Amino acid sequence: MPETVTVIYIDTLFLLNAIVNYLLLLASTKVCGLQARRWRLLMGALAGAVYAVLVFLPALTFLLSMLGKAAVSAVMILLSFGRGRQSVRAGLVFWLVSFAFGGCIYAVNLLAGYQAGLVHNGVPYITVNARALVLLSAFFYGVIVLIFKGLARHTRRGTTPVCIRVGDRSVSFAALRDSGNLLTDPVSGRPVMVAAWQSLQQLWPAETRSLIDEENLRDPTSLLLALDASESAARFRLIPYKSVGVEGGFLLAFHPGSIEIGGKADKNLLVALSPTPVGDGTYAGIVNG
């Protein structure tokens, strides 16, 4: 019998692997609770897609070795999450997600009773048109979400009730206990809890509330100057921060009149306002665990 020849279309191979890599990296950020920049995830995904193409070249088959795969994954992690301790954790989760995804693909092949098109030289591949590629991407995303939904969603056992008071105003919400939150005030050394700005709006009088919004929080220095002239009872300050995949900057923070974490008063804690959503809806703040 004549030998079967598999034809590989480079454009399909590249695009499919770029989509899969992006979804795997995105799932990793959700599992770790990180807020990496989407463009960084895209850069990491594209690097992985380039690798998927290169391994089909005869002169570059050495990339299929464990050392080659480790080097490429390290580049993807560095591009996606930057450098730092949290990047190591995100990288380990990315490998775990990738292994689970590979196992899912293998299971699909076994159930189909033939090579459903998925793995060749260790990378996903299937010959599809543009419409089918979109459907296939949706399938991949659904698989990832189903596998890691339980990991990405923090249960109530990992959260604690928080009550913050400023003057005669108060707000209550759930906060995630996270030992990875090491944010502190460099001047006083006080620990800092990060909370979604929307969850704190009821603490402020109307004048202050009109100033604090997502747009103004992205320029905290100018906002601080404006708040100094407002009638707010809280004393605001700027807290420098650094995050995975995000350039350093400042967060607007304040020292509340009183704050209770899990029913216990904490007179030392500062609260920083995040201009972006915090968590997945089950909590609105992050406090050191």
C-alpha cells in the first residue's frame, strides 16, 4: 500500500496554536487570580505558535527535546507574566493547564477511534476552514473552562467578611485571603488591602463620590490633589505597587475610621482602590491571608 502523506498547512497550524496557547495562558491567569495584560498573553501565545511551526522543519527537530520544550515554555511564560515570584507560580499552573488539555485531547482521540486531528509532533493541528476554526476554538475554550472552573472560582472558604467605616458611613463585602498579597505602605509599613472602587462608593459624600471613578483612578496623582479639596472624612494617600505583567504605578489608598476582617478589628490596615474589577464576583477585595 502507498504510504499515507499528511499535508500540513502552516497558516492553519499557526493560527490554531496561537488560539489554543492564548486560551491556556488566559486560563492560567484565572486560576492564579492574576490580572496580566492581554497583549502580553497574546505575545506569549504567538511565541508558542511560532514554535509549533518550527518543529515541523527538519533542521529544527531538536526543539522537540525536553530541553527545547522547556526553553520555549519559559519564553512564553516570561512574555506573558514578566519576571517575579508570581510568574513562577503562573508558569507552573500554565504547565498544569497544558498537561490537562493534552490529556483531554488524547481522550477525544481515543473516543473518536482515530486521530481526530489533534496532535502531531506534540502540537495541536487539524485541517479546517475559517468557520470550522472558530467553532473548534470555542470547543477548546469550553474544555478549558470545564476543567478549571472549580480551580478558578474561589469558594467561600477562602473569603472573609469585611466591614469598613468612615465617619457614619459603612460598607460590607467579602474579601479573598491571599498570602500572595504583599502590598504595604513603604512609609508606615502598614499592610494594604486592595478593594474594587465600586464596593467603597457608599463611604463617600456626594462630592467625593463624583470624583472617584475608573477613569480618575487611572491617574491617582491628579485625583489625590482633587480629593484634598473635597469634604471626604478619609485621608487619602498614594501607594506604589508592582504586579505581574503590569508596569509599576500608584494606587489611591486611605486609612478607614475602622475596619473589621472576619469580625476582628484591624486598626493597622490601609485600603487601596483598584481601578479594575477584583475577583470573579464572589469577592470584592483581596487581603493578606
